[in-house]
Amino acid sequence: MPFFGEDYMLRRYKKDVVINGYPTAGYEDIAVFLDVQTMSDDEVIESGGSRDKMMLKTFGDFPVRCSKQEEGVRSDQLFYEGRWFECMSSRQSKNTFIQHWISIFELIPASTNPGPAEAEMEGQDGFRGG
């Protein structure tokens, strides 16, 4: 569906499993064709300093998953411009014959973002990061 899309890396988590009392989940990185648009680029002041609160809106044929705590499923994450974004909402738009998916992503704070080694791998698998 997206007319102006590109391939991006989407991290899809498997169901949580409790190991030594802590929930953990494996994941797989998959290439998805999406039209990614920035919604906002605000600075949020926190007690420890400031951080970006960047939001993305995506359009595509691929259903993106949001967290479902009762099912033990974590939100999908999108790698965009060297940073990870977590899916906050996703719905299928059925008001046109295209019936595409619209998803909203929020920037994951740098303190919980994967390290730079993962970001460097972005170009090796043919995925685009932004």
C-alpha cells in the first residue's frame, strides 16, 4: 500500500517466558516495507536531564503488533535513523479499498536503547534504518 515506502527493520518479540523469576523474550528482525513519517520532535525535560520525545506514524500492508500484557506479548520495535521506536498503537484502516495499517511509534529512551553494535549491523542485512 505505501506509495512512498522503503524497507525498514522491524523487531518482533516472541511470547514472554519467565526465567529465574524474570520475563524474557526472544525476537526476530524482519524487513517490512513502510511509509514512515515523523509526527513530532519534542524535547521532554526529565529529572535526570532532557531527552527527545520523537513520534513516528507508519503506513503499510504489514500488521504491526502492540503490547498485550495479558498474552505476554511485547510491542514491535522499528529501527529508524539509528534509533529504536516502540509501537504504541496500530490499527487497520478499512475506510478505503486499500485497507492499510496505520501505526504510531515512540522513541525508546537512550538508556534502554540497544547498543551501537546493533546499530552498525543495520547496513549489513540490507535493512534501511531511516
